Amino acid sequence: MNTYLPPEALELLKVVKPSQAWIKSAPPDHTHPAKCPVCNDGRWLTLLYTSAQGETSYPSNFNASMGVEYHEGRYYLCNKEIYPCHACGAKSMAIEKYWADSGLQTSEYEWSLEYYEKLGKDLPLMGLKEWLEMSKPNGMKILYGTYGMGKSGMGKALVSGFIRKGIRSHYTTAEDFLRLCRGTFKSDNLTEEAIFSIYAGYKFLVIDEVDPERVSMTDYGRAQLFALLNKRYDARPHLATLLISNQEPDSLWGYLASRMEDAERIPVAGEKLRGRGEPVLF
């Protein structure tokens, strides 16, 4: 199985540690022999994975975001992810998919850390550019400082840079993540488990606005956000996470502050950048 899955799929399996996993491709077309024996020229592979026990009857809680696999007389309700087939070199298709899932606006696709080199932001750039030089970025860092220093732009520029290298990356705010989780209360097509597995599986993830005064923090929200951060923290040997805050790490929620003791803390200071234009490539 590992031969044909892209790196981000393998990382996801490390994080969720499923008890069962399957790869599905397009059915073979015997009238037109496929050039790729892995995907049968469907160009995409579907990864189904579950930690749940199988059922003898078809699952009643099936929804469109899930998949069902029948194996050895039992039905398994599975999380589902779709990846381009790497066996036939569909990297450009992967990057197109990553852009659509990046959390960035189209106008932000060309953002670059190079913009900040001319604006006196050398200290944070040293720690951030280290990541872009890695073929498999890992670890956890936090950018912190007052408003308008360019922290969010740096995070988005990293997401953009990684996707151009073919690494699945995503930008979100803490509040947007919680809003997505709360949206599952009224949805039949999306579950908390599916959202959590997606965010836990990004090779590089930026979570912006990690500030108590900017997050509608209920007991439910705190549990969801901390569960995700804990998962990313435990996975830091093979996944990379950037948190962005307007507060110093020690002043964040006690639980999160303790996690930040092992993260690289990067202060962002200097001239305010609001109104200076977009951080695009020159």
C-alpha cells in the first residue's frame, strides 16, 4: 500500500493510526488497457480508513462525506480522502487540489517570504525560511507580536511556498476552525471526526489568531481546539504547525502555554506593515 500513496497520506495514517485502511482506484476498463496499473488511469486514489469495529449490517449513520468498505463479512464506516496517483506522476493535479484546499484567496497564491526581507523582519524570517528548505517540514513554532507586524502574511506566504513545492498545506484561524466544527451540529454530510482527521493530517498547518479575546471559547470549543493542537504537538516529528498570536505564549491558555514550552517562539516586531501592499513575488 505505501508504494502508491503520496507522503501526506502516509503522514495522515501515522496520525490517525487506523485499525483498517484500504486504497481504491478506478475499476479496470478491459476494452482499453490502462497505462497505469495502480489507478487504472483514473488518476486518483481513494484512501478509506477506520478505527471503528465492523458491523454485520450496513451502517445506519452513513453520510456523503464517509465511505463504507465491506471486508470479510463486515461493513466498516470509513473516513475518506482522495489523492492523485503518484505512480503515474500526477503531481500537477495534486498541486491544483492543494490550492483549492489551502484556505488562501486566489490573490494570495503568489505570496512570498521574500517580500519581508526588505522590511526589516530578519529575525522571524530566519526561523520560517528554515522550514521552506525542508523537503519534509516538521516541528511547531509560534509567531507572536502586536497587530500589524505581518504575522498573518508570513503564515500565508509559507502555505503558498509549500504548495508550490507540492506539500499539502492549509491556513485557518482558530475561530474559523471552531466555526467549522460547530457547523456539524446541523449537518448530515460532515462530522467532527472527519474535520478533525483533515486538520490533523495537513503536512503544514497555520492556525492564526490564537488569542483568548478573539476566540468564542466555550467548553466545547476549548476541547476541540486543544484536541487538535495536542494531536499536532504529538505529531511534530513528522508534521509542521505554525501558530500565530498577538499575545506572548506564556499569556495564552495554561494548557497551550505549557505546549509552547517545546515550540520555537518567534517574536515579530519592528515597523507596522498595514497599508504596505501585498507580499507577492517580485
